[in-house]
Amino acid sequence: MNAFPDMGHLINFQVSSLYLNNSLIAIESFIATVFISPISEELIFRGVLLNRLKIIVPTVFSILITSLLFASMHTYGSIVAAFIFAICMAILYLRTDNILVPIFAHFLNNLVAESIVILDTVNVLFTNTFVVFAVSILAILSFGLVINSIIKELNSIK
């Protein structure tokens, strides 16, 4: 039974003490991460760089170049995850021809990530063996599906 965490804290939606002690910094960080970053990054990397590069080089190369640049700015996490995320955002943009679609997807990604950090007051997601195992299995399966989809999409782009 020790493998299953106490979920009582999730019902009360307590905010971690880090956010309470530094509430102004936390609010600014939340706004920057969830709202400002998705808008500015998508406009720069997909709206400007991707569009300019695909005039000069094949579209697939422009996706890879802009995704590598995007990933290089995300050293706080996994560069590989940021690279794959950037490829997905580029594909979303090219498929829809609407910059608002990757902005919204980026917004949702950052909102979920920040919400997990704020709401996980007892660090159950990062310290509980069962949760880490389950999330790892889901991550591996998701990675395979995403890579498969990316390869199919990149092969279909001209």
C-alpha cells in the first residue's frame, strides 16, 4: 500500500510553500512561462525563422534547423524533448497555416507543466516509485508514437 500516494492534498489544491513565500516572483514566472513564452517563441521560431528558412532550404531542413535553435534555448530541461516539441509545433503550424494553433498548443504544454509543479506540494510525482514507473512507461510509449508520427509527417512534407 505504500506504493500508492495519499491523494488528499490534490483535493484541497494546496499551493506549495515556494509559491506562497515568493508569490510575486511566482506569479511573474507563471505569466512568463504560460503566456509570454508561447507567444514570443512561436512567433519567432515558427512565424519568422521557419517561414524565412523554408524559402532558402527545403522545408524539412528548415524545420530541423529552427527546432534545433529552439531546443538550444531550453537548456533547463531536456534539449531532446524541446527539439521533439519544436518539430511538433512546426508540423502543426505548417499543417494549419495558422500561428495561433502552435501558440495554443505551446500554451497548454506550459500550463500543464507549471500546474504540476505548483500543485505537487509533496513531490509525489517525482518521488513515488509507482508513479515514476507508470509515468515512465507512458513516456516511453508516447515517445514511440510521437517519433513515428513525426517521421510520417516529415516524409509527407515537400
